[in-house]
Amino acid sequence: MNPLRFAATVVALTGWMCSASHAQVPDGLGKAEVPDWAIPGSATHKQVPPPPDFHRPTIHLPDKVNGFSVSDIGAPLVPGNHAFARGVYTVGSAGYNIWYTRDEFRFLWKPMKGDVSLAASIAFPDPNGYGDRKGVLVIRQDLEDDAQQVVVALHGLGMIQLAQRPQKGALTKDREFRVGGRGRPEGKNPDSLVNDIAQRIGLEKRGDKFALFVSIAGEPMTQYGPPIELHFKEPFYVGFGFCSHLPDVVDSATFSNVVLVNKAGKVR
């Protein structure tokens, strides 16, 4: 294996500041350039996949949080953060995306085998964060940035996603759900579509089948769409995380009432 792909274990650095084009880092470490492909899409810029040979080794933090190991998948340009208090996990991270052929996000995980039920209530503390930021529930084959994986994501503007990278280094593909309504008082006019932000999402692994579960407003969780089928070798890595969708800006999500059970049929 290329030595650049080996995961590095480091103590997290804090207090980094960032600007629109550079992550500003402590003296002696130099400046981390944001690649053009990593800049979010806009009216004037098209985000494209990373170069095929582009990778950063994942950073593994030394301490666990409530039994979960912590890793910065793909080594985002700015260090993330996390906390656990009164049953709520707060996960902060920069990162260009969890998409295409590689990922950048902070991941709280456990190694597991067999069937899995994983669910959490996700919220975004900063109401002004980037619209495509995402809180994710993840099952990954390994901890490198291009791992085979299945992801359930809640995006900042409400899009819900069941995605897969079907094999290591492959392009990600997904099924997306947007739920909302018109005629609501918060709309600009009666015909404006107002997005719902789901209160809770879940991911179930039953054999080689993976299903998305959603509760929009506190109702019992319901499966959305058909499952996808993908085989994982054991053990694999199961947990949750966050990506700001901005390569050098840290944002955060909270995860509460987290359920992680080594059985199918326990998403709730």
C-alpha cells in the first residue's frame, strides 16, 4: 500500500482560523491550499470529482467519546471538534463533501459485525450554515477516505439521502428524498415550497440489504424507498458524523437519542 494512504494517529489541534481561500494554521505548519475541485458549486463555480490519485490519510484521535472512537476521515484542512453532554453528541468538522470518490468528515465509530440498527435525531445549531452540510449515519468497510460505504444523510436544507459507494474508490450514487409543503405561513407566498427538516433518521443493515428510515415530525419511523444491496466483509465500521461541505470552514451538528444495536429491526 502507498505509505501516504496509511492512517496517521495524532492529537487534535485546536484554535485554527480559516479564510475563504486558505486554512490558516499554526506557525511552522504552512498554509493548506483549498483545491479548486473542493470549492462548493455555485453560479460561478462547478464542483467536480477529486483527481483519481488524490488522497489524504485519515487522522485518528487518541481518545474515545462515550465508547466511540473518533477519526477525521480524509483529514479535512481544518481540525474538527466533538463533545458529549447530557446524552447529546456535538460533532464539528470542515470537509469538502461526503461524495464522489472520497470523503472528508469527522466520524464517531465502532467496529461491528452482523446486522445493525442505527438511528439519531439530528439538528444543526447554526441556522445560517451552508445548505448542503450534512449529518450522517454511516457503515464503512474501512477508515480510508475512499472506503466502500453506505450513508444515510440529513442535509441542512432538508434533503434526505440513502447513498452508497459500491466499491473502494468508486463514484458515489444515491436516492434522494425532499419532503415539504405549500400554503405555510413561513413561505414567501402561498405557492412557496417550504422544506421539512426530518427530526430523526435511521439506517438498518439486514444481511446485505441497507434501508433508510425517517421520522419527519416525531411519528414512528418509516422506511423510505427500497433498500440497497451491498456486501461488506467483517468487521466494518459503524457510526455517525458531520461534514460542513466547506473545505476550510468548521460547522457542526448534534446527534441525540442515538440508537446503535447489533440487530436488525431495532431502528426507532
